[in-house]
Amino acid sequence: MDAQKVPATVITGFLGAGKTTLIRNLLATANGKRIALIINEFGDLGVDGDVLAGCGDETCTEDDIVELTNGCICCTVADDFIPTITKLMESDRRPDHIVIETSGLALPQPLVNAFNWPDIREQVTVDGVITVVDCAAIADGRFAHDHHAVQVQREEDENLDHESPLEELFEDQIACADMIILNKTDLVNAEAIAKAEHEVGHATERRVKIIQAGVDKVPGADVLLGLGVGSEADLEARKSHHEMHHADGHEHDHDEFESFVVEMGPVRDAASLMGELEAVIGEHDILRLKGFVDVEGKPMRQVVQAVGKRIDHYFDRDWQPQEARASRLVVIGLHDMDEAAIRAALSRSFQ
């Protein structure tokens, strides 16, 4: 990798795998290295950017964080990503390292390919692609790597959807990785971890380092940065389903997913609310729920991050004098989720 270029790390992973937590720890352990952070959100509320803002202090100030909320970054490379990188390179605060958190729905391959564009290839290179994987989800059998076998099973049952966008996306993110963070290993036993390592390792033909992580075992900047791969020069080994669809003349879209924001008032009992949210998630098969909650009597706002029925929540900072206290949640699910019913259920949870 050219030492004169600014290195960029792409962090990808499925919804709720733990990308934001990983980046928080990366910023906290950067040891003075100036980090520019680009966040590609899916949804209308900048939750991830607000959670990360300021957590790196001088390492990554709020001015160093750029949110791209106009859609999947792999579809808006020319309109959003290239101008953002160009602006960073022209800034008086030129970064030592760029970290890009992709949406959980994003394909990393087109993003990596963007580093070959003439406008940026002389200035920036991909230090490495890091894919965060939810070990507990794999242990639950939520992703299958043998698509032929899955398709056969689905075709035998006429009541099942024969499409498999979630599995394809999962495989594409593994195929593009230079390092895989097997996250949430603290939620499963050793046998499940070994099985997940085996399945993930066999989802790519390249030699990829797999690192275990959990609540008390999160890798920092010394592990995540400085891989020196130059991933943009190795795209032939990172083929995705997306590229095959394009080769067949299909258009790429995210019609399988939808998101909306629910705004509510304060809640009296935060503990009871988590139980209510778990019930709503289970009843309506919500893929991802994230946002902030206004808890009565608390000077700090509460962050809520849920994937499936697993909910993480914590108080991150005081409400600021200039901001209106409110509860706001982003709901992400498949295209056929019942938005009206979910809104009504969430409203009841806050009563």
C-alpha cells in the first residue's frame, strides 16, 4: 500500500451486528490519530452519527463526521461518496485515517471500487475491509451459506418466499472482507463459536483473519487499523451477487427493506419499556430498531439499539439546552411490514 496515500477502513456488516460499538472503541483507542468518519445510514434519523459524535474527542470531532443519508452508498458513489472524499482531502484538518461505516444493507464491493476513481485513487487507498458478523445470529441458523439447498427447500414449500436477499447480502459482505469480527461470542457457547468460524471461513476463498469479540472483548485501533491491504486492487477476488445481477441487466435496489421514524413523548419506566419493545419487535418481525428515548426524571438521553429481540440500552449523554427532549426510534424491516400497526404498538408502549 502506498504510504503517501491516506488509508481508509471500510467497516461493514449486517443490521445490528455491532459496527457502531466497534467504531466507538476504535475512536477511543486511536491514540491521537486524526480520524475522519463517514457514516452511510439507512433510515431517516441520524442515530449512528449522533451516538458517535464527539466520542473520540480531539481524535474525531463532530466536524470530522460526515453522514450520507440519501440512500445506499453503493448506489450513490458519484453523487455522495466521491465529493465527500474530495472535500476531506482538501480540508485544513486532513485526516490521518478515514473510517467508513456502511449501512447494514450496503454492498461493500462497489464502494471499494470507488477508490479506483481518478479523483481519489492518487490520494486515498483502502487499508482494509472489516466485516462484523453476529455470531449469535449464525448460531441460531439465521443465515445459510448453501443457497442451492435453501432454494430447494423453499421451492418444496409453496408458502415460502423463494427470494433470499438477506443471505446474499450476508455472503457478499463476507466475500469482500479482509478481516472478520465474529461479534457477540459472549452470547453463545464454544461449540457455536467454532461452528460460526467454520461457516464464515468457508464463505470466502481468500485467507481472512477472524477475530472474536464480545461485550468485554472489543478490538481497538491497534487491531483494526494498519492492515495495509490496498483492497481496491483486488476486486476480482471479491465478486458479489450484486455484480452478477448487473451483468444480467437487473437494476439494484433495496425494495426488500423499508424504514420509518416514530416520534413519541417521554416514558416513565424505562425497564418496562424494554419489555414492551421486545414484544413489538417479536410480533411484527422487526429487523432493527434504534434511536433515543426521553426518560422522565433523567437528565441524560437513553440510546436504544435492537437487533431481533436482543435490545441494548444505555444513557450516553445529557440532553443539551438547545435540543428538544423527545423519543425517536428508527424502525427497519422487510417491505411488507405493517407500518400503521407498528406505529400504534410503539405508541402504546410509551403510554
